[in-house]
Amino acid sequence: MPHIRIDNQPVTQITVIEPEPGKQAEALSLMTERARFMARQPGFISVSVHRSLDGRRIVNYIQWQSRDLLQSAHKSPEFRKEWGHFDQLTDEIDPHLYEVAHVMDSSQ
């Protein structure tokens, strides 16, 4: 489960993926497979994969203990081996690192 807080923040990467028309389900399947791999890597905290209801986007929300450990996981040969296949499914992949600026929940 994601831990969203301002104090003691983990590294957060949010990636927006735009699959080619009709390819959201296939891209989502590959993202889910990669999420299982990432969950076994050092520094992993959480991953949440979201699909848009219009079938046009996938959003991947990752939390990691450190930027270096996240980069190591992304550079691993096992993670990279299916990258060419993923490129065939997507028009655009847009990853960025973020920090939490504000948190509010229903108890506030």
C-alpha cells in the first residue's frame, strides 16, 4: 500500500503511459508483470498501476527507499529484457520523480 506523507518521504516516481489504440490491456499486463519484478528488488516500498477508463492511459505510481536503489532496479537486465516489446505497445512513456507537497485525507 502506498505511504503518502510529507515527513520522511520515500522516492516517488509517477509514469504516464499512452498505449497505442486498443493496446491498453496488453500494456497493462506487461506493466503488472514488471510490478511483480520490482516488488522483489532492494528498496521497494509499493507500486500501484492505474488504467484510465477511456482506455488511453496507464499511470504507474512507484515508491522506493532511495533514488539509487530505484535506478538500480530499472537498469537490471531482467527489467530491461522486455523493453522492446513494451515500446511496440506504447506511443509515449513519461516518467518523473516527485515529492509530496501536501496530504489530506477524510479524517482532516
